[in-house]
Amino acid sequence: MSTFTVACIQNTAERDIEPSIGPVVELIRAAAARGADLVTLPEMVTMIEPHDRDVPAKARAEDDDPGLAAFRAEAAAAGVWMLIGSLLIRTAGGKVANRSFVVDPGGNIVARYDKLHLFDVDLDGGETYRESATVEAGDEAVLAPTPWGLLGLSVCYDLRFAYLYRALAQGGASFIGIPAAFTYTTGKDHWHVLVRARAIETGCFVFAPNQCGIHAEDRRTWGHSLIVNPWGEVLADGGDEVGLVTAEIDPVEVERARRMVPALKHDRRFDGPRAPVVGALEAGE
């Protein structure tokens, strides 16, 4: 199985969609120029609106989303695979889906994933997040086909639910995407630890593009987009500035790590709910 180059893009989204698109497009082009075969974008890559009540009105239906159209066009122009970390997509029920897209080098959507776990929390310092007020949670775990193997999809707060990643790995994932807009407050203490843990416990490569910087009304995201190998080693860290990082990925490392620590086969678990895994296609189909 051939090696490939992955890029994680790190941006600071505006509170409106259109102003956020151009800077991301420039970073996609820079990633392609550096030889990326797979370009990954963060969660809510085109919009972080601090007032929940305003989100549904600003969001667009999938067929009308200018960010989705622009990024699909860039994937086709550059001939790269792309994980659009997530966009806020208006749904028929009046809320939005926090939706990831996997796009092939022809600009075609090959997989969609709606975030399963929603971030509702009150943090020290007055930060309050109520994702469920505007976002309709998904109900399926998803594996996306790529030429190098299956990519398990997740978004941000999903990171804290280890059972999802075990289900993805046991369903055939060799790679895990964890696009995020992780807050600064939690990110500084938990981001690196959790991302590395998900790689170690699954024996997967993890691609975790994260937003960074200060957004509207002083919302702050942690940055430090990470590319982590199946042994838990950090291959690239995006720091705290807008930009991108790349790493060369050798899929052979997945089986090597799983032979050394075959935990996925030693599964003496309590009976309980497990995420259904859909879209488990053969790579390249």
C-alpha cells in the first residue's frame, strides 16, 4: 500500500460564511503545492457565530452552501482528497447539522457525517456553549473510502467518547479524522492527551485539524492541529497560528502497531450500546 501526504489546515473562522472562505482556499492551494494528497479542514471551518440564536438563519442548505461549493472546486482543481472538517448545514427541521464531508479528487462527495455528540457546557470564566440549542445530532458512525484505506469520521467533542473510535477501528478504519474547533480553555489541558490516546487505543493514524485564534466576541480556539501515528507519536503540530502542517503517512504502520498491541482483538467488554458503523466500503470503491 502506497504512502501519501496529509495536510491539516488551521484557520480562524469569522462569524459569517463568505469572509471565511477565501483564506481557507489559499491554505488549500498551499497544501496542494506542498504535495498533499489528502487535505483536512477544521470543524465549522467557515463560521463560528457566538450567538446560537443567529446560527440557523446564517447557515445554508447543503446545495446552497458557498463554502462547500468552493472547497469541492478546489479539491477538483488540485486533484486532492479532502476532509471538510464540518460545515453548519441548515436542515428541514429548523436546526443545523454539524456535518463533515469527504470529497474525492473529482470534487464528488463520497461520505457525509453528522456530529454525534453535542457540546453543552458552562466553563470557568463565563464561557457557555449550548450546541444542542441549534444543532441536530447525527445518529450514525461513518467510515469513508480512500485509496489508502478507510477513514473513520468524527468531530471535536466526539473526541471524548472512546467507544466511538473503537467501533470505527473494529469496523476497518486505518485513519481517524478529528476536525475540531476545540476551545482554548479545554484544549490547553486535554487536546494533545486525548488525540494521542485515540491513536494509541485504535492503532490508527489520527488527523486532527483544529481552529486557532480569537473569533467574534472573544471566542478563542486552541489550535495545535495534530497528525499522530498509530504509536501515539506526534508527527506534526500546527502551533497557535493560522497555517498548515503536513506529514508523510505509511499505512503499513497501522498493522505494525496493532501486532505489537493487539488490544482491538482482546475485547472483554460489558454489554452496552455501541455506535453502528456504516459505509464500510473497500478502499478505492
